[in-house]
Amino acid sequence: KSLTIRGAQLDANRSRQTGVTISANSFCQRAAQVCAIRRLWVRIRMRARGRAASVAKALSPELRNRFEVELKAVAADAFIFGANAPRLANTSNFALPGVAAETAVMALDLDGVMVSSGSACSSGKVRPSHVLRAMGVSEALAANALRVSFGWNSTDADVDAALASISHLQSRVKARAAA
């Protein structure tokens, strides 16, 4: 019995690489260890391929596009920034006129939906986005801007939950305005 591992041939009686005699039991143990390592390596590669597919999914605009189409159905007055421009495939920046961004972030957070009212680099700032202002967006509309990002593990159920929460928020805002 012999086994070749990366160019070194192990023999049941001795190792040709080092000339050390090994027993058949230790040979079997070593072969089992090598097989276990190979199986682990295959699992690691398969997980990496799965993650690569997940990252590719996150970079696909499908969830973002579905969210934006259905957002317009839920909130007809919603404004999507850069809708016709090249932009990140997994991120949507939009405004719900009449709903302050801070209010919307808190309301959606209470429903378990995580959104942001600005970019990560403007965390903690209360001013409207300077980028939106440079795009010619009014200060009032920029103050209502929200950003949602879909990650590698986001699903259609996440889009549904976000839309349901936004719909609920819209109905509360309309009820308050009517009162």
C-alpha cells in the first residue's frame, strides 16, 4: 500500500521521502488525516463559491429594482434619486415627501427595517446630503431622503417587509394630516 501526497510517496513500511520506517497503523492514520484535510479544503472552496454567488446576487439590481417599482405603488409621491442614472446595484436612495428622514428611520426601525438617512460618511450629521443638493434637489426634499441597501443575504421577504413598513408609515402620516 502506498499513498502519494504532493509528490512525496508514503509506503506502508517506510517513507521514501525521509527514510523513516512507519507502521501500517500510523500509515492509515496519516492517510485518514490527509483525507480529512482534503474534505475540509473542498468544503471551504464550496463555501467560497456559495459566498461568491451571494455577492454576485447582492451586486444584481433585481431586489433594488423590485423595491423601487413597488415603492411607487405603495407611496405614489415617493421620489427615487438618480433613477435613470448609473448607480450602485444594491442601493436605493429615495424620499417620502412630507415625512422627515429622522421620523422615517425611527418608525421603520421599530418595525425591524434598517434604513439610513444619509451615507455612511455623513453618519451623525443632521444636515441634508450635500450630494443631493449638488444634484439640484431642494433642501426640503433632501431632508426627507432615505437610503436602503440590499446585501448578499437580502431576500424578497426583506423587500416585502420594508414595503409593508413604509406603507404603514404612509398611512399613519396621512391619518395625522387628515386629523
